Amino acid sequence: MIGSVIVVGAGQTAAVAARTLRRLGFDGEVLLVGEEHLPPYQRPPLSKDYLAGEESAEALGLLSEEWCAGNGVGLRLGTRVVAVRGPERAVELAGGEVLRADALLIATGGRPRRLPGVEGERVRYLRTLADADRLRADLRPGTRVIVVGAGFVGSEVASTARALGAEVTVIERAALPLAHVLGERMGEVCAALQRAAGVDLRTGETVREYTETGRGAAVLTGSGRVVEGDVVVVGVGMVPNVEPLAGSGVELDDGVVVDEYCRTRVEGVYAAGDVARHYHPLTGRRVRVEHFDHASGHGMAAAKNILGRRAPYTAPHWFWSDQFDRALQYAGHAEEWDEIVVRGRTDEFDFVAFYLCGGVLRAAFGMDRGGEIAVARQLIASRARPDPAALRDEDTDLTDLL
Amino acid sequence: MEPDEWVEVTSLRDLERRRRRLVVVGGEQIGLFLVGGTVYALRDVCVHKGRSLAKGTILHGRVICPGHQWAFDPASGRPDGQEGCQPTYRVRVEDGAVYVDPRPRLPVGEGNR
């Protein structure tokens, strides 16, 4: 039986893991070591309601310092872990202090990928509450916002900025937004959604040169056009925080490699959340996923496995994105498919698209159809082979297919 | 309660076919749900982000919001694992007709959140 757990990181995954450890009756030491100065908080609203000024910072809290004190969960905040020593199950802090435990959970998350050459006073990235506070102060009616990258963060920032009355230009390298996840057909729907909201979406464009003057910022694009703005938000993906793991003995491959039990190859060292490249039985592959529901579910699974309950992490991934007054949701994981079956109306942004591969439902993407996505998620979990005609037919209740 | 508060809103047969339906009674948007053979009524506008619950789904005895998949107990209006409560309404089924009392029931001890 283990007597102590150190969680490296203090985000969503860490918070859920700590809560799960206590809920399952673990009465040993639990310590969260986090680089930020704040106790764990939710990140999804940082690009949505919080950025729009509709939610308070207090409402984002996940584990209050009072809860931690009452439950004997230690918080070492504003503290950087510089090295993880796997076989010793020890972590070395920036000041040289070394902490040991019976189990380590690596939940270091990630940081925004930097765009080389785009540096200056007007450049913003979005990951932390402090980032959101800074960007929020920039977004006013008439502000000219340039968003680089039409992924989920970029699209959500574009949406919030439009809602606040800003003028928004989005520069996306790919031919369509989100097509690397959703495919071209749904990428086109997402592009239409952005344009309908008044976003100047420039696809197939890169940032060739970035300059700032006292009056503003200017992007020279790959095609030779100049886009001027007041602030530039870069959302070009995330880099997993694995630097402290160098030499730790755990396997690294764009993240920390773990099996379906959140175990690294070093005994007693686990990883979960954004940083974990985990084997997922549903796809038979290792994937790394950067979404809230995964961060929670994976943190929960890690806590169970640390306590010796064999709890494979098998649920289909699920995420949402609120953009332009639509609730986008995706369940499952599909890198290839033979057929996309659409239920509802894509031109009205009210639909579910089902991704079928060899007749098996692998993934589903929808707008304002979260209920049906919930059903689809169960169909995906059971590797169902639903009749495409039934999926398409709005008079068929999807729960009848379960 | 006054008997004249009951308003006929639809037929049981219609709900058996569609399982969920939005009705508007006295300015209240009410979602009707047929769950396990019983008709329930919830305020249609989700307490979380204002999406229409009637556009959601019934799954494992819960009403699932299309916005962010909050799952409501249709009898109490309580969302699983979340704060708050969705107002509910009294429902009566008689001779194949569905009646609703459009005065929302607030749970005991729940102030105006």
C-alpha cells in the first residue's frame, strides 16, 4: 500500500486526481506542485465566458485552499519542478529541494506553441488566467484583432472578440479551419460559421513577417497581403511540458507515454491529462488529447490506478467548443473514415455528423446537438454499426440504436 | 392548487412518438419529456447556458442538454454533479391528454440563484 503521492502540476488533472484520492479513502500524503501561483482552476472559460467578462475568477476555482487544508492536500504553488527522478520517485524543485513519494503523477499539461518571429508588445498567447486577464483588457468595440490559427482556442477567441464588438481577422495555414480533426466537409461548415459571424477568415495563409509600430501591428502574409491590427493572438497549438522528465527513465514521445492504466514504464510513476500520450483501447493507438473532459477523466483514472484498482481508461474522448453562439461537440476519435452521415442541417449549424469506418461508428461532431452527441458517444464506446439511414433520419431516436 | 391552472398541452400519443417536446404556456417555455413511461415537465431554458432542453436527448433516465451535456433528473430538476436546479412543473395525464400546471416548482431551500 502506498503512503504518499506527489502530483507534478496543479491544473484540472491534478485537482481531479487529488479529489479522487481522498474520495476513495486514501489517507496518505498528497502534495500538488504547481508552477502558477493560483490553486487549480478551470481553463475552458478563459477563451469564452471569462474572456467575455461574464464570469468571475473565483467561479473558476477547482480546489480552494480551504478544501486543501481541510482534506490534508498540500499545495506548493509558484514552484517549478526542474527534474523528475523516476526510479527514486523523487522530484527536484527549482531551489534544489528534493521531495520523495511512493507514487508520482505527472500532470504538467502544456504551454502554447510559440510562433517564431512573432514577438512584441502586442502579441498574446492564451493558456493561463493571467493571459486571459491581459487579453480581456485588449478586447473592446472596434479593436482590430488578428488571430493566428483557427484551431479551437483561436476560433473561440475570435468568437468572443466578435461578441465584444471587435473586428477580427483570422489567419489559418490550412485550407479550412479544424479540418485536421473534422475533415474537409465539416471544416467548410466551421468556416461558414465564422464568416457568418463577420470574421475575416483568411485560409491557406501564413505569417511571413510580423512588425510592430507605435500605432499597431502588421502581419505580412504568405500571399503578400498585409493585415493590420491592434493586438495579435497566437493559437497554433500546444507543447507538452516534458522538460523535467528528461533523464527520468520514462518514455517520451511528444508527451509522456503511458498505457491504459496511466502507467509510465517506470514503476510508481504515472502521467495523465494534456501531457500524457496514452494507449486507448478503442483506437488501438497512443493518442495525446488536450481537452477538459479528458483532463478530468484521466486524472480520475490515474488516482484509481495509483491506489491499485485496475481501472483502464477506455471512455471515448469528448470535447466541446462554444463558438459564435453554437455549442460544438465532438466524441470519439477518427483519423480516417469512409463515410460521413449528416443528421440535420449544416447550413443552419444544427446537425450531427457521424464518422463511419468500415461500418463502425468512430466519431461524431455536432453543433447544438449535445444530447445526440452523448448518445453517439455510447454507440462509439460499444463499437456499434448503426444503420446510416437511421442516423440520418431525424424521426429515429438515436437511443433506439443503443 | 386551483384546478383551473391545468393547461392541456399535447397528447400522450404525440409524446410517445417524439418523447420530448417544447410547449409554451402562459409565457413559460416548457420542455415535456416521456421518460420510462412517465411524462415530466422542465423549464426548457437550461439553467447552465440557456440552451433548449427539448432539443436535447433522454438517456438512461436523464434529460441531456444539447449545450454541454448537463444531465437532469426529470423529476427533481437536479443536474448530476453540478450546482443549481432546473425548475420543474406538475404534470397530469388524463384520457390520453397531457396537462401542465405552468407555475414552476422550486425545490425546497433553493433561493433565486
